[in-house]
Amino acid sequence: MLQFSANLNTCSMFPGAGVHVGKWLGGNLSLWEHYGGLVAGGNMTEMLCAKIYYNGDTSISQEFYHLPTTTAAAKNSLDMCYRLLDYIYMAFDKSHTDGSTSMSMYLPKHTFYDFKILKEVRGKEASVRLYNISFSEIPVFVRGGVVLSLWVEVGLTKKEVRRRDFEVLVAPGSDGRASGSLNVDDRESIEVSASTVVEFNFLKGGKLDVVEGVVGTLV
């Protein structure tokens, strides 16, 4: 298990398992009154299953591919997850090394962009209520001022995805500038010997400067 880096979570635990895997705690307070009439005997409606996936050994078959809405929800969330895979990896690495934390979804007086359609949204230091959100969509906004590196398309496995190209999403801030970075290693080694680091700097006026370097020793 310790030969490769992995992200594993389980809800079936034994003493010491936390050294190697994450712990799922979502069912600790799953009381009947919390669910009301939405869930009966573990069988969920199609709409609820699209948002909160649960499948027990006494439930009806509720895998994503059984229902069109849950299938669409799974495709959308997995597509977004894999396209953001290396950005999320970099954010976790940065948080681990320097103690920084990730920003919550809040729209202050700033420029944001809808991740799916790239529409500009101006924050007004107020709560924003979104209406008519599809059960198969997850609203995500990109804060202006960042440059994101995304996979062009997803695949069935991580190995397949990494054969594809990157695309760069530039989200200028209110001042017309943006910056970001990409850190690429083999994504498997626990002790990484070397990685390629790319720095992006988008200047007001439309110029994108790209600086590439290698950290460590290539073997």
C-alpha cells in the first residue's frame, strides 16, 4: 500500500486504519427525523440520489448509471473533478507545506467567473441566491486574478487523463491581471525526486508570460 501515493476513504474502519486512509463520518447522525419522508428503508428518489448518493445492501439498485438524472450528475461532477485534478493537487500540496487554507465559496466585492460558461459575475459583498439549479450541476465560481491549468478532457483512469493536453484558463481580476502555477510530477511516488513547475503571469493588456522550470533531480 505504501509504494504509491493514493487518496483512499472508507466507512468500514479498524484500529490503525487512519494511518493509511481517510475516515467517512457522514452517517454518524443519520436520524430518521433528519431525513423526513425523503428516504424510506434506504431507497432514495432519483432527485435526492443525484445530490446525496447512498447505496446499501438492503436498498434497491441505486448506482449512478441506473437513472438518467444521476448519470448526468455523475458525469458532470467527475468531469469537473478530473479537469481540476492537478490544480487541487497543487492546492493540497501548498496547504500541507506552508499551512495555507483554501478559500470558501463567497462573493465579496470582486470579479468572479462561472466555471462552466465562463460568464463574468460581479460580487457585491452580499449573499447570492442561485435559482433553477439542475440536479445534475454543481455551481462553481472562479475568483478573478488566477490562472488555472485544466485537462482538456477527462478519461476513465488517471493514467489515461495524463496522456491528454492541458488548457489554460485565465480569469483576470478587477485590475485586468491574473497569475497561477502548475506543478507536475509522476503523481505516484511518495518521495518525489523531481517535478516540472510552470508559472503563469497574465498582464493587463492581454499578454501571458509563461516560465517553466524543474525542481529536484530528474532520474
